[in-house]
Amino acid sequence: MRFYDDISIGDEYRSEPYRISQSEIIEFGEKYDPQPFHTDPEAAENSVFGGLVASGWQTAALCMRLHVQSSEETATQAGVGIDDLRWHRPLRPGDSLRLRSEIIGKRPSESRGDRGFVTTRHEGVNQDDDLVISYEATAMVRRHSDE
């Protein structure tokens, strides 16, 4: 288990790739983001994207999955915010998404000595190493119990 005190600015993590299918894109789109370019391959052909694309929210959710799978077990207590979320290019059926993460900041809690806050810069890239999504996430992380 990694605690706040075990984490250093500059620590990096890399995920394994996750390949997204057309059926996953359509299922998510129908349930959470029912726009034609997420749900209907034929209608998507006439969209600004020129074909079916994953919802940006699905891309963000996949990044969360990749983050949890790729980082060591951490004593995270809660996420507290996302900053500078950007979608740079769409995720298409058959694309593979990988996550690159780097710790860019940390600060102890001012009100509670048993926790601190860690900020991580995340970049989701496709199989061609093209940037798909980027954001900074801050989480509350428990300190060692003896501190």
C-alpha cells in the first residue's frame, strides 16, 4: 500500500493498452450520451467526425479504469477534483487507449494530519501515441497511520 508519504513529485505510471470496440461505444452512447455520432455508425458518417466515435465521457471513464489498474495500490480516500480536462481527438472503434500519468503536486492537509492531497497529470494516448485526452486529477490520500 502506498501512502501520501510514499509518493513523490515526478513519480510516473504507464498503463497497458485498452482496445475499445464498436459495440462498447454504441452501448455507452445509448445509455449515457445518445448523440448519433456515438450511437449510429451510418449517421456518424455524416457528422463532423466522419464516423463513429466514443463519447468523451466514456474516454474519461476508461482513463479512470486504466489509472486504477496501472498504479500501485494507493491509500486514496476520495477524488476531490479534475482540472484542465481536454479532449484532443476522438477515440474510434478498434483504437487502443493507454494512460501516461505523472505526479505533479502534493500538499499536506491543513486541517487533518492523517491525509494529504496528490495531483496527477494524466494523458490518454492512442495506438499511434496521439494525444486523445488530458487532465489533472487531485485525490485525498491517507498518510501512514503512525504519523
